[in-house]
Amino acid sequence: MLDSKGFDLWADGYDKSVNMSEESNEYPFAGYKDVLNYIYKQVRGKNSADILDIGFGTGILTSKLYNEGYNITGIDFSSNMIDIAKQKMPRAILINWDFKNGIPDEVKNRQFDYIISTYAIHHITDKEKINFINLLSPMLTETGKIILGDVSFENKSELEKCKRIYNKCWDDEEFYFIAEEILRILQNQYLCKYTKLSYCAGVLTVMRK
């Protein structure tokens, strides 16, 4: 698993390496563009919105929303990726912060129409994912949504199948969630659904009841 320094080194070539993996339909980024497009369309359902993007990277998704007039606040732990994103979104609020440490003080008391995250939540364990969602939930507006797109699987057998196929490049230090397991926990407290978009990617949407 890469730390912030690793992502700093990867920043300049990040978009290119993601595109190569996505275009060849290979783990871990098969379905990457579909995930981003899905989240984009969900947000575009509301003409004006405040958005918090957790782990925004180089701003591929949020810069499109920024250019269409959405209010963007972002958290990322890579200073180099933040520098790249700032060039695309000069008026956005971009905070250098590792979300594994929770939520920075600058946004704790704010509310957002959408809290989104793409290909970042796999850096924390499933238990930490649940705790993090519980932490984010009070920051939603009444009709707000948490939308998490990442490497993920509908069930454990699909994960194991992907792991067998891509054994040589599989990252055992990352925590890919299994939809049926995480939904079982979240449905007690939230309205939630999982949308599968490739054999190794999907989007988890969470709303308060």
C-alpha cells in the first residue's frame, strides 16, 4: 500500500497508469470510468450542490463538477496531487489531510449535499469504513448522499476469483469491501445500495433514514 510519499511520486503518472489499466479491463481499474461517470450523473441530478471529495487525487472527477459550478471541498494526503488539482480548481477548498485520521477541523461543522470518494476507501479496513461512514453521516444535508466508488465485489466468491486471476499483482495490503457484507451492517441504520459496474468495481450509496 502506498503512503502519501508514494502517491507524491506517482502523481505525475497517475492518470496515465489508471487509464492503461482501465482500457485493458484489468484489475484494479477495470470499470474506473464507469464508476466516475456513475457518480458524476448522481451529483448532476442536483443543479447546485456542496460537495466534499475524500481522496480527490488529481481532480479528474471533481474538476468537471467544479467547472459546472458546484462548490468543491476536497481532502487528500498527497501534496503533489493537490498541486495538480489546484491548477484545475483554483477556487476550490483543498485540504492536505489523511482521512485515516478522521475529518479535519475545517470541515467538521459543515454540511454537504454529496460526500464522494473514488478509489480511496480501500485504504482502511471494513470496520474503519463503517466507523468512517458513521462519522460522515452527520455532515450530510437532509437529502444528502455518501457515494463511494472503489474496487469492490458483490460477494466473497467474486473477490476470490479476481484474486486467483490477478494473483501476481494482487495487493494484500488493501481492503476491498464485499457489498453483501457491508450492506448487511449498514442497512440497520441507513438507506443504502450497491451498484456493480465491473467485475472488480462498484459504487456504494448511503443515505440517512
